[in-house]
Amino acid sequence: MPALSIFTPVYNAEKFLNQCLDSIIGQTFSDFELVLYDDGSRDSSYKICEEYAARDSRIMLFKGENGSAIDMMNQFIQKANGKYIGFVDDDDFLARDYFYDMIHLLEEKEAECVVSSYTLIDSENNILPWYTPSLEEGTVLCGDEAIKRFLTSLDIEGFRWNKIYQKKIFVDNGIQFEKRFPTDILGEFKLLSCIKKAVLSNNRGYFYRQSSTSEVASKTASKQEAFLNAYKLVGEQAIEDGLWKEGDFYKTWRVVNSLFNAYKSKREYSIEEWETIKRNCSLDKWISKSAYEIFRVVSLYPNKRDSRFKFMIKTVIVCFVFRKRRTL
């Protein structure tokens, strides 16, 4: 049985798919199985997958209708042969030693999960100068430290692709990914809530592509509202679980930043989409706090990306643009 089971959903990724698959099959850590699932691609992606599966016995290929990838991912988790489970997106790629380093650290620390940093790239493989976490290599998080770090920092975010889990975490806790967008945030919150021992790696060998055509990057009012709803659900569940300071911080900080980013990129929306966002995504709907209360909550934890002054400016803008009441 392989040590690691990898799942890669594929959809219209012909431009980047060869680079992705070459980086996986060329890993120095070779003890893995790779499940490719074509989610109803309309380009040559499935043909590319067939070619790789024909020449590498570690690859299993499946094809389904568009929109069924999450169902297949949940089946994969249950049927995976590996002790560990990892995920790679179809337009990303890995450094040659990425899996070896991740598995080695996971086993060395006898942890249930390893979380890495990553490198952001554009469609031409250029490195983007955006914030990525600088993690303390080999740092072990015990008890509820991992979920607290998820809720209060950018060190552990709601991505499935920069983590490797022991399969038993999924199975023993009955965890499945939900089909509603955004899938990763809610799923990672559930997983990390069950983790009793995680280890951090500053490995930046996962190259995550920021594509303007990706589901996450595309700008619609419904997706903006979906993100806000996910932040609210996670924050409120954390509060219910007894992490009331951390949950309140997460919901407040994430909502304000999400609304500010919507305002900053409003030119990328159509006029109708922007008007819908202003009408339906008011700050009052997601967090009932004054500007002062927002500052108080956010000041509980240090922020590696925003200074307090910068966040204060964001809050003022968000309160002005997105509050039903136009006064602070």
C-alpha cells in the first residue's frame, strides 16, 4: 500500500496540466498513488490525463459530469489506500522534494497534520510579491493550538492543498467536504478542529497559481456573499465550541477584509454586480459592531500583514461604504 494518496481534480486545465503532473510524478518521494478526476472538461485535459495514466501505474483516472468533483473527493478520502492524504490543484505544481520534506517532518514529529507555506505565481510562472506566511520550521502545535492559529492568523489558512493529513482524521471524525462554495474554508475548519498535534513547515515548494479564470478569483456578488457567509459560520461555530475570543476575531477580521477587498476591486465587477454587493453585503448583516468594537476585537491578536493604522483605514472605508447606517 502506498504511504500517500493524492487527489487532483481536473477541469479545463490543458494549459498547466502537464507541468502539474510532471511535478507530481517526478517527486523524490515516490511512494504514492495519484487519483485524477476529470470534472467534465471541455478541452484536452482528459486526453492529457489518459496519457499520463497509461505510462504510470501509480495514477488512477476517473471522469464525471461537471460539478461532481466534491462528491468524488469525499469518495476518494474513504477509499484512499495511503496512510496520508494530500491534494494538488490542476494548475499548480510542486518542487521536486516537496512531498519528501512534508512526509519526513510529519513522521519525525509524529503529527496528524503538516502545514506548509507556499509560493504564489501568475499564469506565466512569475513569482508574485504578495504575502505568504513565514512559518517556524518544525514548530509543533498541540491541543487546540492549530485551530486557534487558523482563527487568529494567516499562518494556517483554509486551503487544502498546502497540508497533508493522516487519513484517520477524516475517517474517525466523519469529515467530508461540502459542495457549497467556498469548499475549503469550511472543510479545513472542521479538520483542524479535530487535530491534536500539527507541525509547521516553511517549505515554499507548493507553487499556487493565481489565475483570473479560477472559481475563487472570478468576481460575482453571489461569491462575495458566499465568502462572507463562510466566515460568519466558522466564527460562530468557533464561539459555540468555546473559542469565543478567537471566533469573534476571525469573523470580524475576515468580514472587514473581505468587504474592503470588494471595494478595492470594484472596477472588476459589472455595475449591476457592484450595486448588488452594496445592497446585499452590508456590514450590519454579518457583524453587528461599531468601528470602535471592531478595533477592540482585532487588537487582541498581532497581524503580520496589516498594521493597526492600515486596518483602521480599512474599517473606516468599510463602515462608510457597507453599513446600512451611513454614520460611524
